Amino acid sequence: MPVPAHTISTSFAATAPDVAIVGAGVAGSALAIVLRRAGLDVHLIERSDPFRDRIRGETIHPWGATELRRLGLYTLAVADADAQPQQLWQTYRDRETQTPYRWADDFPDAPNGLGVNHVALQNALLGEAARLGAIVHRPATVSFDRAGGRPSLTVTSAAGESWLQPRLVVGADGQNSATRAWAGGTARPDPAHHHLGGALIRGLGLPADRIHQAFFDGGFVFVSPQANDFARLYLVVATPTAMEIQASADPAGRFVEYFRDALPEGTIGPSWESVGPAGFFPNANVPVAIPSSRDVVLIGDASGRNDPSQGHGLSLAFHDVRILGDMLLEGDDWSFVPDRFHATKHRYFETLRQHARWNERQASETGPEIDEIRARIARSRETDPSAGGFAAIFAAGPDGLEATGEARRHYLGLDLADDVANVA
């Protein structure tokens, strides 16, 4: 679907829309669709034209696919962004193919995830928002101020300058959010434990109906197939290993080597090629704090980034959109919505954050101590396969789960009769 570069007036007259959304990527455009369907006046402000391929999450877990269905966006993702339904989770251990896990066997209401190219999804959502009548400023820059007790945004693009005085500003402008900085918010990354690398590869020849996860001593490779035999390959390793690979002449080639050497011999042939950027970034969660506000709200990575090695990013963004959209459509008084949304987001973000931290050591550490911890977790799962509900987090999401100290102990098997020394 063609996406307009801009659809704005060239006059400097003030416009007072219901909502101005800064950032027209996945979260911002999805929210614009929801609000335009309800008849609200929405402006979208986007810096990039076109969207660029970058190393980022392109897996939508089953709970995220459920969010898409609830938002009425699932069909759009499949039809216009060519998202690939993935009904299975295929693992490989010791170079042997394990029995694939079928989501629908345990979660009939969440039968599949999706693998999708991020740029294709951005374009599909932005195109639909524009089709529904959202005013798109692109490429554009924005400066923030206040006038008459309301936010005042000066938007500059090739079409000229526009002055917006919206009822509500939504910052959907990513982890380096300018909206957050203007609102006085802060982002404080947790200490990184390991690194996650990504590369876009064509020609791996893997079945597209499943996620592929191959384990090796010291990490794992996670592959999310896309349409036309493209796949985003993610490599999780200890930080020193990541830095050594990043400094090599062919990081993408090293990624594929790790994957190939963790699979049954002959699974990956020689005809693959790297068709995008390849690089590493830290696994750190990035929680966000924002002062009380009546008219500024943050969604997506602007309001907190979950450990990317858990793969929840897109699912979390769609969850944000649904929760905020529901709050805005409940009534005309929005003054309480920003604080209410941020408090709600903090609760489910914190659940995902703590769950990720519980899994950090198992992701990349080696040696007798971590082997003992893994064995203890395995024994605990024999007693409670649900791990207190946390084993279902990729299918059902974080709602209804509380990441308490007791939940952590149960998840790690520390409430078994015997004890494991030196478990942090």
C-alpha cells in the first residue's frame, strides 16, 4: 500500500487535533488506526522517509498475535505486510531436531505467532492510518512547547510548518524518545548480562511455519522466518564473544556458522546470503520513569524496552496500543489517562522485565554451577510444568502474572526440598 510522504496544510494556522502521535512506526500507526476508526482527529509525525531496515525484533509471539486480532489488525499484517503465521516452535539440541511444540495444543485461543519484516509492517500500518484519514507529516521534525495550558507542537516538513495544539500528545518515538525528554521522563538501562546480535539472511531454506531455536554451549540462535525465504537470525552470546564476532570481517557469516553448527549436518546449504545489517546490542531491559501528566503519554519502546533476547517487543507494542486505545475511548475526560496508562504499563512491563532477568544466566553462561541451576529448573518443571504460570508467558502474555520474590523462587526451583548454592 503506498504511503504518502505528507498530507498536511502548508499554512501556519494552529490546528487542534484530538491526538498528535510522534512516531509513525508500528505502535504509533497502530494507535492512529484504532483512534481514526473511532472518529478521532489524529496527526502522525514521522522523521523517517522511507523507513530503514535495522536490527530489531521481527517476531510476534502468540500473545502478540492475539493482541493484533483484538485490535482488528491481524488480517492487515498477514495480507499487507506478508506476515507468516508460525504454529510451531522448533528446537535443536546437540545438533538433533527435537519434537516441535504446537502452540494450539495448549493454547487454542493463541494458536500461532507471526514472523514479519519490520519495515513491511510499518508501511502497512502507516498506509492504513493514512487511508482512514490520519494526517501524516513525513519526513518531519517536531519541537515541543506549551501554550494556553495545552501542548504546542511546531512541525516542520517539506510542506512547510504546522502548529498543533492537541488534547493529547502520544510519544511513540522509540527508545531515544524526544517526547519523553520533553516530558521530563528518564530511561535507566539495567546492567547488560549478554548481547544479542541480528542479521537478515535470504536462502536458509527453513520451514516458515515455525520459529527455529538452536542451542549450543554458551548461547543460542533464534530464527524467525519471513516471506520469500528471508529470515531474521538472532544470536545470543556472552558479551566478549559478541565483541569478537562484531570485530570480524564477516559478522553475518559468523552468525550463520553458529546456527549451521548447532543444526543437524546438512540442514543449511551454501546458497544463503546476507541482505541487511548485522550487529550486536546489549540485552538490557530499559525501564522508564515519567512525571505525572494530564496530556502526554508514552507507548512502545519510548515507555520502556524489554530485554530483546526475549522477543516481546512487537507484542508489547500492540498490547500498549490496545490498553491505551481502550482508555481513550472510555470517555471524553482524558486528564487521568496518562497516569493511569503509565501505572498499568509499569505493572506488565515489570513482569516481563523480571522474567527476563530470571532467564539471563541460563542464556549464555557455562560451567558446573549453571548446569546445576538448569538441572534444578528441569526438576521443578516436572513438579509444575506451568512454572506458576510463567511458562505460558510467550503464549498468554504478562497479564495476571506477578513477578514476586516467591514467584522467582518457584520459577528457578529454589522452593524444592534441596538447595543449590550460589544462585543469585
